[in-house]
Amino acid sequence: MAFVDTLLTDTDAQIVMVDRHHRRGGHWNEAYPFVRVHQPAAAYGVNSLELGHGKKDTVGLNAGMYSLSSGAELLAYFDQVMQQRFLPSGRVRFLPMSQVVGAYEVESLLTGARQAVTVRRKVVDGTHSRMQVPSTTPPRYAVASAVRCVPLNELAKLSRPQAGYVVVGAGKTGMDACLWLLEQGVNPDQIQWVMPRDPWVLDRANVQSGDEFFMNTWGTMARQLESVVAAESVQDLMLRLEAAGEWMRIDPGVIPTAYHGALLSKPELAQLRRIHGIVRLGHVKSIDGSQIHLEHGSIPLPSDTLVVDCSAVGIPSVETVPVWSGDRITPQWLRSFGTVFSAALIAHVEATMGDDAEKNALCTPMVPPTLATDWLRMLEVSMKNQQRWSKHPQLQQWLGVWAAEGTSAARRPQRSIFYRLFVP
């Protein structure tokens, strides 16, 4: 939708959008009911309409920082973009509950009927990231029929107390499951958290938008680069980033090896540190009626314990492909975690430049991270892309609009993203 939004502004193109879901919003349709984006809302909206209205949270674990849109708010927002901008333009045709088959045919998932689509310019493949969510991704481990193992979507449907909870997975989904249980008053001693690899997390206070956070955000960029220059080894770099207030870890006694870019507030981190039943025996291999078997050992599974599966990869580390290849455009990250920014920039480059070689030279995509060392790789790609953009006057002007003082509310969402040019 970020790609289409920019294309509507920059061109007179006719666009057909094909979606397997019954409504816009992508994977947010399958997300758990208490999900929230873990970055400020403004960084996740399309260019034409602000998401979050610049509001700050005044209560809760995110108090003092810009609001985090809920899944319901995101679905309503994307529906508003579709209903009030895309469809009224007369240039967008939306085909829900459909899939692309063959070359240029679209098949209804309800009727099986097929219709041909005439592609005069390009096919845009928005499926490259292979996004996974627990509700649609079965566990990668065997589960005995007697074991109660559910995705975290089911937590909000529980109607009686459980003897205990085992949360499988240490990504942002696992963190959300633990935080939600604690918020509901579950005793932290009733929670076991299977953490195959400890993750580094980022402090959300460092990625806030708005003028009052301007110096802090630029300070983040400076602190990161200073840490890189001074580091004598990869581990030394990570510890320097932590000392500089950029990175955080759940257990101060364990040096993490995983990195997926999860954002936490310091109060959220403090809550997670209340959980002492952390299991570090690798990935779950199988669960039977009385034990959880992991790569490096087994632990007992007490009766009436609910296993909460949060092991879906989220955004897998899928290898990159050229953004432009023949009649196909494949949006990918051009900046660390910059999903909507990257899609919008790719659409602008498509609209204003004609040579695919030149476009690909400006837009090097990056593989999403898994290991802590991936941070360096992503930093390199982000900085090299920015260097190329700085040498292109027209593109630099487009980027500068979002950072300029006095931009309209509709365009202000991109300001925080612009400030994060070097922030992986």
C-alpha cells in the first residue's frame, strides 16, 4: 500500500491490487488481538495519511513516547487509505480473496473463477518477505495430541486459570506474550520462557519522531558510528552499543547472539526481567505429555500447563533479488526495518527514472537480520544506499521534503524515518 500510495502521487498509472485476505492490511489480519507495532505509529503510515495523529501515550509501559498503533487501529487505517484515497482515485482496482495464477491471471479463492489482467508496465511482487505469524504457521516441532499448544492469539480467549504457561520463542512475539501475561496479573513464577538464543533489543526512546527528540535521534546515529570506529571486535562493538544506551539485553548476565531489531521501552524490559524461568537449551524438538524435548536437554511439562507457540520466524532472512528485473518489481528493505519507507522510495524511483540498471544501482536491498553480526551488514547497506541517494539531486529533494520544517501533517510521518537514515 505504501508503494501504491506513492505511485498514485507520482504517476497516472492504473493499478490492480491482488490480496488473499478479505480486507487490506496483510498479516495484520492474522495477528493476535493485543498486538501493537513496536515502533512509533508515525513511522508505519503511508505518505498521504498520518498514522497515529502525533499522539503520545500518557499511561502504560510506553508512557511519554509516541503511540503504538494496535492491530485493530492498523486495519482501520489501511481500510481508510483504501476507501478514501485508493478507490476514489478511479485508478486502483482491489481484488480481495484472490491469488495470482499462471502469468497474468487472477483466481478467486471463493469461486475459482479466473480473469486475465493486462499488465502494460510492471508486476509488483509484495510477497518476497515470506512473513510468518503464529496463527497461520504451525509449530516446527512435534506436539503430542494430549498437549495444549496454542498460538498466542488464543490467550485472549481463555476462560479459566492455567497452572502455568510455557512461552516458546524469544522474538518480539514471545516478548509480547510474556508482557501480556504479566499485564493480566499472571505471577512471573508461573511463566517459563523457552529462549533458544538471547536477543539484543533496541531502546524505543531512541527512535522517536518529533522535534523534541531531534537531538536524541541524531545522537543515536553518532553513538552508533562512534562505537563502530572504536570497537576492537564484534563482541566489543555490541558491548559498546549497550554502554552507549543503544542496545539492551533481557538478562544482564548473558551476552545475546540473536538480533531481529525488536524495540522495547525500558519499563517493558524491566517487566520481562521479572521472569526467571528462562530455558536456554536450544530450540524445541518435540513435546509429549510430560516433557518438552529441546536440542540440549529436556524439561518437565506439568499437567494443566498451556504451551504458547511464538516460534514463527516473523520476517525470515530471505536472500535478496534485484528490485527491478524485467517486468517485475520486488520491494525489499533499502534501510534497516524501513518497510513502508523502502516501498515508497522504490515507487518514487520507478516513477521518475527510466533505466533499470540505474534504479538498481540506487536501491540495494538487504537481507533481514537473524544474528547480532547482521547489524553490521545492514549498517553497511544502509549507509551505501544513503551515499548514492546524496549524489542524486532529484532523489535528495524528494527525501528532503519529509525532513523539512513546516511539512504538512499528512507528510510528517516520514520525518522520523528520514532522521533514522543510519539507524539499523
